[in-house]
Amino acid sequence: MNFEEDIKKCVETISAGGTILYPTDTVWGLGCDALNENAIDKIFDIKNRPREKSLIVLLADARSVIQYVAAPHPDIIDILENFDRPTTVIYDGALSFPLNAVHADGSIAIRVTRDPFCKALIKRLQTPVVSTSANLSGEPTPATFDAIQDEIKQRVDYVVKYRQDDMTIKPPSRLVRIKDDGSLEIIRP
């Protein structure tokens, strides 16, 4: 199956409220429509993840952050476009997301992806996508598709074929907050 066929299957699955297992700009992820409360619940169930641990959301471009965050830094687009590696930013004042996608303090973790597959998927869906590592809660993050537990593979609604044979090891994203002066507070290097 090729890239385009996988994108079509993912769009069908996510649009129907389903979950996917897919390659991201970092590790393999579990995903769904980040605006669909029931689909997000399915992700928590698949991972056996405590509900108080929030999830990461992927967007296709920096400009989209303005739509989903109440008061982003005035230079947010420039800041995001100048990251030299996958970076997830924690923002206060999440907008439009269901409660189960937002941390108890009202914050949301968002990464603008540069990965061609993820960008194509998000643009086609026209909605943010959840991205959380494809492992059971508390277990190590699998570095490649082959390292993902069978239980995870069996519990999602669609498993992407694209890049399953890619053995490139990529670290999880850097996790930061943007301070008032535009500098970064590093939470996870």
C-alpha cells in the first residue's frame, strides 16, 4: 500500500471516529481526531493511560496555533517556524478542544509537524490529530514499528502500512513552554 492509499484510509477511519497507528516526525503514534471526545477516550483506553495525563496534538502549520490557543506569544509563528527539531509546546488557554484533550490546568500540548505523512493527513482532515506514543502507559516508547506491542496494533481501527520497515530511531519531541520574552523553558530536552 502506498502513501496516498494510507492517507485515504486514515481520513476515512478518523472521520468515522476511529483510531489509527501511524508514523510521525518522532516515534510511531496513536492518533484520532483531536476534537472528537469519544475518539480521544478510545486512545486513553488503548494505552491504559490515566485520564489526568494529557495528550499531544499535531497541527500542519504554525498559523493554525492561533485558532486553538487563547493568547499565544505575539511572535508565535516565527518562533515555531524556526525550531530546528520536533518540538512540542505547552500552551495555556486551549480553545475548541474537548475536556479530555486538555490538561486539568487548561493547557494543551501542540506540535507543528514537518513530517510529510502527518502534514498531508492533517490537511486532508482539516482538523488537529492526537499524537501519543504507541505503547501501553508506563511501558517503554517503541523506537520502530516492529517494537510496538501486538495488543496496541490489534486495538486500533487502522494501522498505517507506510514506513513500517523504516528502522530509523528518532527521539520523542522536545517539550517546552514559551516565556513572555520569547525564550524557551525546556521541560523535556
